[in-house]
Amino acid sequence: MTPSSRGVRFLAVGWLGFLVQAATLWILTSFARWPWLPATCAAVEASIVHNYTWHVRWTWRDRAAQTTIATRAVRFLKYNVATGVVAIVGNVALTAVYLALLRVPTVAANAIAVVTLAVVNFLLADRILVPRLSAVIAAALCLCSGTASAQPSSETIQAWDRYVAQAEARIERARGVNAPPSTEVTGETIDVPSGAIHHWRGSVFVPGVTLDRMIGSLLRGACPSDVPGCGAEPHMSNNVAESRTLSRSGDTVRTYIRLVRRSIVTVSYDTEHEMTFRRWTPTLATARSVAMSIREVGGADHGFLWRLNSYWRYRQVAGGVIVELESITLSRSIPGVVRPVALPIVQHIARESMAPTLDAFRARFES
């Protein structure tokens, strides 16, 4: 089953489950005259049973068929308890809040509560029904990217150019500022028309090395391919399949790197980077790396990586060199249907991938 078809089925079952819950609640409160509290609990349970049944029999039928009856029973119990506790408690609590604050009908208050809890229920369901959350997110991303432009729009590029110009002006102003660098990797995602800019920062102290030695090593291309921080790519220390120097001219090095992005889905890119070093003082140097070419392997373009810039500052201090890095990338926008779940994961992966690269950079020169 393709990711796109699985994504369509997942969304379809979810919407039907919401209709089942709303219909059950309406019948119990309007015809059976149940109080809203037990009616809400019963409606949520009906939706849970509905969603579980169709996810097993339809959405993930290829995986469910390989399990035993006992395994399915245990899985249903875990699914029911996990999602049931959150859904029933959350629905009851939020429905009560919305009834009191918004003074809307019971069904409308419950509908708002369902939307509020959608992300939590999605996470719990995924961890029980399928091995990894990324499988569902990848399906939704691939489904949405099927209708996306193969290249960023002119508005997207203009927004990228404006952001990069502002970032480079700020970096230039702060070039000589010797404020203590933060040891924490930080970053943010900025929405632009039909795209998203991801901006991350980190630093590392490399002891026992001089700035002269470090810059000389970088210009000679002496760093191994598994430490891309030595050349072009800022935070892919474990995701470089191949790397080689294409040319050198003065303080500029042009490199080829095959990147393998393993964030939400696995995508490989053939990329070429131009990195220019500048020595400002005996204790300060900088480097600007720009991806001159990014081609997704296989000829497709899912829009997961459109642009990539990185900015390095190397500062000699007592006992070693402080290396500071800023990474700015451009991708297609994150689809709204998975954004509440996907965005925190994208940010977590970016944070967890930059720190090991800086550590690898330090280890290379320490050795």
C-alpha cells in the first residue's frame, strides 16, 4: 500500500469516527434523553470502537493480517484504554468548559472538544496501531505534496531572499561581538508563502587547537566526509552518503555532497555547495556556505529541501576555538492537517541532528 492511499484511508476513518460520535451523542441526548455526561462517554466509546475496527480492517490491513487473535485482543484493549481515557476525560472536561464559556449546544461544544484533542488522540493511536508516528505523517506529507509545485513559487523565493538578506545583515553586525555563545541548540520555523524557513543555531568549543590550524585544515578539505560541518552541510553528521571536493580557489571551496534526509521521510539529494572563508583578525574568521544546486535523487521534488545556507564563525579564545553555526533552510510548507504533530517532530529532529554534528566537528580536531 502506498503512503498516499494509506493517508487517504486514515483521514477518511477519522472523519467517519467524528460523525459516529456526533450522531451517537445527538441520538442519546435528543431521543433517549440521556444527560450530556454519560451520553458523551458513550459517544466517545462508539467512535473509538469504530476507528479501531476500520483502521485494522482497512487502513493498516496489510499489517493487521499478520497478527494473532490474542495479539489483536491485547492491542484493542491497549488502544481502547489509552485513547479512551484521554478521549473520554478530555471530551467530558472540554465539553463542560465549552458549554459554560461559549454557551453553545451540546453537540457543538463536543465538536470543538474533539478538534482540541485530535492531536493527542492521533499520537496515542499511532503508537499502538503502527510502529512509528512518522509513517502516518509521511503519508499525509506525500499525499499533500502530490499536488504541490515541483519548485518554489516566485513569492516563496522572494520571501527567502528577504529573510536571508536580513539574517546576513544581522550576522555581519554581530561579527565582532564577543558575547558568550549559547551551549544550547535553538531554532524556529518561519512560515512564508507556500513554504517554511527553518533557522537553527548552535556552538561548540574545540579545545587544544589554534585558529590557524583549523582554517588551514578546512581550506585543504582535510575533514572526513562524515563531518559535513567541515565543508557545507550544517547538521547532517550521520546523513552524508558521499562527499568530495570539486574545486578550490583561494579562500573558496566547492564541494559535492549526497545528503540523506531522514526526518519525516527518507529523501536523498545530490548537492553542490560553495563555501567562502574570510579571515578578519588573527583571532576571528568566518565562512559562508550556500547550496548552489540541490537535486532530489530519482528526479522527483517533494519540496522537503529547496534552499540551504550555513554561516560559521571561528573565534580563537584561551585554550581553543569557539565555533558558532547558523543553518537556514527552505522547504515546502507543512500541510495543515499534520502540522500540529509534524512541526514539533521536525524541530526536534533538527535540534537533535545539529548537536551531534558540532560534537563530531570538535572530535575531529581534538584527535
